[in-house]
Amino acid sequence: MSATLQSYIAGQWLGTEPAQTLRSAVNGRAVACTHAETIDFESALHFARTQGRKNLLALDFQERAQRLKALAKYLMEHKESLYAVSAHTGATRADSWIDIDGGAGTLFAYAAMGSNELPSGNVLHEGPVMALGKKGGFSGTHILVPRAGVAVHINAFNFPVWGLLEKLAPSFLAGMPCIGKPATTTSYLTEAAMRLVVQSGLLPEGALQLVIGSTGDLLDRLDGADVLTFTGSADTAAKLRVNPNLVRHSVPFNAEADSLNCAILAPDVSPDDEEFDLFIKEVAREMTTKAGQKCTAIRRAIVPRQHLDAVTEKLRLQLLKTVMGDPLVEGVHMGALASHAQRDDVSERVALLKRHARVVLDQSDGFVPQGDGVDQGAFFAPTLLVCDAPLSTRAVHDVEAFGPVSTLMAYDDLEEAMALANMGCGSLVGTLVTRSPSVAAQVIPALAAWHGRMLVLDAQAAVESTGHGSPLPQLKHGGPGRAGGGEELGGLRAVKHYLQRAALQGSPTMLAAITSEHVRGAKVNDTVVHPFRSYFEDLCIGDSLLTHRRTVTEADIANFGGISGDYFYMHFDEIAARDSAFGKRIAHGYFVLSAAAGLFVSPGVGPVLANYGLDTLRFVKPVGIGDTIQARLTAKRKTDRNKRDDKGVGQGVVAWDVEVSNQSGELVASYDILTLVAKRG
């Protein structure tokens, strides 16, 4: 008997008694068994809410980002062991790359986003700060803090590694412990990945638990501090959405469900165009990658009626090149479906589609699996159908065969093509292949109302395009309607799903203390030592410098114009400037910026290593000849990114608030500057 898989619960591996046998999708042989032991989900949740949350919050956003990066490196170093297991799922090397390297890549992406965009600490200030009173003593803003519960991630699709890691990345970065439940059929690969995670020792205890098999009464034990995410069928998502306990406690529920995604060939593309071939390759790739078992796969290919025959013939020829079989056999392009049950389900759905569309390619076209024992595998040949009257045929927009199956649909004009695309009633992704920017500008807004992501593909984009079916960590993944109505990934948008937003009201001084970020109007510390002379560890939020003053002269404007080449009339034409809204000649805004730097910069060698950015710049009031300016420089925010330079000197990032005022005390310019500041150590 094969090995018994184990769940990882409350810091322990659980399971010795075999239960359900999991078979290879390639040859039907037993690979592993689920365990028969019942999981105590009350203990699992308690462990996550107490031990897991405490351990996670002992780290800050920056430190958790570093852990994600280290874990990604560790998994990449050990990925070959996962590739060996992945072959049993029916995945080719290319398929496994999407799952395994793609999962690690998502960790890398969130590590980078966290390092670059999140603060030190566990409070994310989501400004701006708003004055709520007339005297400046009462203000309001928003903060985001880690939710107090557990993120439960249920994945019913065949991405055993990526499915776990792409959910872990944003929730871990947010400081929320996770419980992951992979699809049982291929859970032996998820368990192998989890063993590497535990072996790495990089995640704090309780940060991630793994459920093999049933979720039992887990959902009935969740409360309002928890979050539930689900990736799977629309039918299962609908059932979970109305779970009485989830409804009772208003548990946030994010669903990413299967959908009948489409690709449209625009009428401006002819068979002689490069974009025509791009369309053919994109549809064929989406049908055969992961044997069509992607929630983002193209199920409906919508083409101009005059090109239907050309598309059909060219797509058939492309698909006929597909070599199906054991992924370990050289030359195999497409593996098996994840299970025999999945194969049977696809067969049933294709039978339904055949009632409403004609088959132009299927098993009868000579597809024979390659390899030993494959007659017992879960293989399904690429199947292409054509629907000539898709506007009046509802089934082709409702029935999804979750395998290498797609239906060609003819349209007569662009309005009809858009109507067909939206008949999917909510999709994760749609693709428009066109050469015309005006067509793209017409179609995309109409389709965006029913799609979570849109790819516009032309020859220029194709050089670097990641393709129709590739969700990216930086962009939202999800869609409306049938696609589940949720969203995940999307950069820091995803992290914020696991943070609780709270409105905050109080004095600027109190808001600054809570957010660890200087708020204008808060008390400042006018230091004896210039703030630029303080090392990162010694610098405090609110350390401030009020500079000496400088009067702007006509020579300043003339000299700056000569240096910059900026001779805009408002600076040099006395008559035109007098007739303007300002009523006089004014200094260049960038001169004011430069002059302010001259007021506050400490020129000698010191801890400030470089100025590498400027944010939120606003020129609030004009500065004229004879006006006198003064600047206030205040340490606004410190971020310890735990980095060192080539000499081993530690560095941190400091954001400085700069206020430039005139002789009347009126604000004339406002901005933040970002600097690298050395540590003492």
C-alpha cells in the first residue's frame, strides 16, 4: 500500500490509518492514501488564533516579506522533488512549471511588494489625514491592521502547489494565520510541498496548517474575525456562500469559480495577419495546457462568420500536432486530466454540448496516449466544437467541460461578438485579438463589466505577453457573476483583504503615535542636531528642522531659467503674467523645490546616503519676486527593510515631510522626500 498522507495540524503531522486511495492520473496506479483520522478543527483554529497569530505579529510587515522571499528561494532549491511527484497528476514539465515555479514566483512577488510598499510595524496607515475641525486639533484618517482570526483557504482545482502558495502569500504578509485545504485528488503533491515548508523552518509555528481530506465541521466553527476563500466550481461556491454559520457571523467569503472564458477575434484581423495566428496559438495553448484544467482556460472562441472556416481548419491543424500521454515520455505535449472522475465529468459535459454544437475534432482524429500503462490513465483528447447560432443556443454559454474542450462561435458584427462574450454571465478573463486601437477602445469597456481581467493581444504585446490564462500576482484575479464575484491577487489589494480597516479620529499628535507616521499638526521635536546627522536607529518620528529664510529675487528666476531652459511666459513675460490669474511673474515651481533643498540639506558626509524619491508634490500657492520662503523638514516615516550595502552597513528608508511656507506663513509647496539612511551598527 502507498504512503498515507498526513495533515499538518497544531504543529504536528496527523494521520497513519489509510482511507481513500489516490491514483495516478497517468496509469491509474495507487500513489497515496488520505488518512482516516478525524481532525479536531476546534484545536486547529485555537492554535492558529493564539499561537499562530502571536508568532506572526511578533514579526512586522517587512520581516514577513523577508520570510516569504526566503521560503521562495528554499522551494526553488528543492523543486525537483516536487516535479517528480507532479508527474502523477498528469502534468507535463511545462504544466508543473506553472504550478511549482509559479507558486514560488508568487511568493517572490509578494515579498518584493511588501518590502517596497509596506511599513515596519503592523499598522498600515491608509491616508490621507483629514482635518475634522477648524483649529487643527481634531483630525481623521484610516488604518489597516491584521484581522484577529484565521484565513481558511479551500482549493478544489488542480494546482496543488500554486493554489496553496498564492493564497498563503498575501494572508501571511498581512499577518493572518492560514489553514489550507487542497483538492483531495492531487493533495499528495500539496503535502510534499508542505513538508518542504515545514522543513525550511521559515514560517512561524501556527502560521500555516494543512488539511488532507474533509473539512469536517471547520466552516461551522468560523467567526466574524475569520476569512474564507474558495477556488472551485460555481455550484460549490454557491453552496458555501449560504452556509448558515458564515451568514450568521458575516464571515468574509471570497470565491474564485470556474467560468466560460472567451477569446474574440476582431473583424479587423484577416487570415493573412500575424494576429490571426496569435489567436489560433492562444486558443490551442489554453486547450492543452494542464489538459485544459484551468479556471481561466478559453472555453468559447468567438470569431467573425466570414473567417469561421479558416479558423476551424487552422485550429484543427494546430491541435492535431498535440502529443498526448505520460508526461515523462519525451515529446508529450499534453498529459491526463487530474482523475478518472474528472474525465467522466468532462465526457458527460461534452455529450451535452454535442446536442447544440457540431464536433470538428475529438478522440476519433487519432489521438492515442503515449507511454506504458496509459490505457488506465485519465486521458481526454482535445475536443473542438462549432456552434453556428450561438446567440440562440444557451447551453454553449452555460455548460463547461473542464478539460481540453472549446467551442467556436460565429458572429456577424462587433455588437454581436460583445453580446456573446457577456452571455457567459461573469468570467475570470477574456481576450480580444485585434490590430485596431479603436476596436479595443470600443470592446474592452463593454466587456469589462462582465470580466475580471481583459487581455488585448496584438503583435506588439505578443512579444512579452504572459498569455490569456496566466493570473499575475500584481493584477486582480477573479470576476463577477458566475466567476464568483470575488477578487484575489492584485498586489497589495489582496493583502488588504486580510487586514481590518478602521476609521481613526483624534488629535494629530495621537494619530501620529498610533500610525508611527508624522501627521501635520502633531507635536514636533526641534532637534539640536540636524535630523540629517542622525543614524537610522537614533532618528525619531517627529524629529524636525525649521530652516532659515530666503527671499526670491528676479535674478533667481533668470538664473534658473538659464540653467533649466524653462522660459515659460509666467516666469519671464511681465505683461502676460500681469494679465494672468496670478497677476504677477512667479518663480518656477522647481526653483522653489530646489531652493527649499538648499535650506534644509546638511551638505557634509553623514548618515543620509541618498535621496531616491519624491512623493505627493503639490505647488499650493505661487511664489513671486520678493517673497520669502522657509522650509520645515520633519521625519515622517521609518521603514527598516533589513538590508545592508556591499560593505555590510545596514540601511533604512526614511520619508521626510517637507512644508515650504512664505512670509505670511502660508503653505506654498508640500511633498515627501525619501532617503536611504545608514545604521550605526
